[in-house]
Amino acid sequence: MVHPDFTILFVDNPLTSADFYQALFGAEPVEKSPTFALFVLNTGMKLGLWSRHTAEPPVKGECGGGSEICFRHNDAAGVDKIYADWSGRGLRVLQTPVEMDFGYTFVVTDPDGHRLRVYAMSAE
């Protein structure tokens, strides 16, 4: 059986996107070039940032917005703290913190329009 462990986002400029995610994660990429950057996160997840202009096979259509990277936090207060930090950095807010059926959450976008959701699961 095979399980996913690696997500690739197609971006306009991998160096710019790497700088964005480095500041967001507080972690250095393990690889960084004009066409690709790679983060290996403490959860074991790998996040690749590949130039939409050099990816093979070619990327068609718009990038960003069709999926989300989700970040779980232990509690609503932590979600609010991250929201204050990320919105203070000027990230585009799609959804301010709100209680939903699964828990407390907000959504912002990265510079390429990829959705970033932070959430804390409800106790139920």
C-alpha cells in the first residue's frame, strides 16, 4: 500500500515562494533553486514549490485556489494567534476565524493564491 507524503504547489517564482514559506514555517528549505524549492517539515511532510513555467508535463490552467494546505492547532486561542500573525503579514484573508461544524478555522492565501487553512478541531 502507498500513502502520500509529498505535496507540490506550482508557483510563479519558487525563490519568492520559498522565502514566503520559510518565514511562515520558521524553517529553511532543504533545496532551493530558481525552478524548485523543497521543505521537509517536522511532521515528515514534504512541500515542493515547482515553477509553473518549467514543470513537466506543462501546467495548464490557473494555479492556486483549487486545494488547501491545512495546519492543525490544538486550540482556538492558538488559531487566533496565528491569524493575527498571518493577517498582520498582509496575507489575503478569504475567511476570518469562525466556528464551523468541524471546529474553529480561518483561511488565507499565499502569493500564488494557494489556500492555507488553520484549524482546531471541535471537542465533539
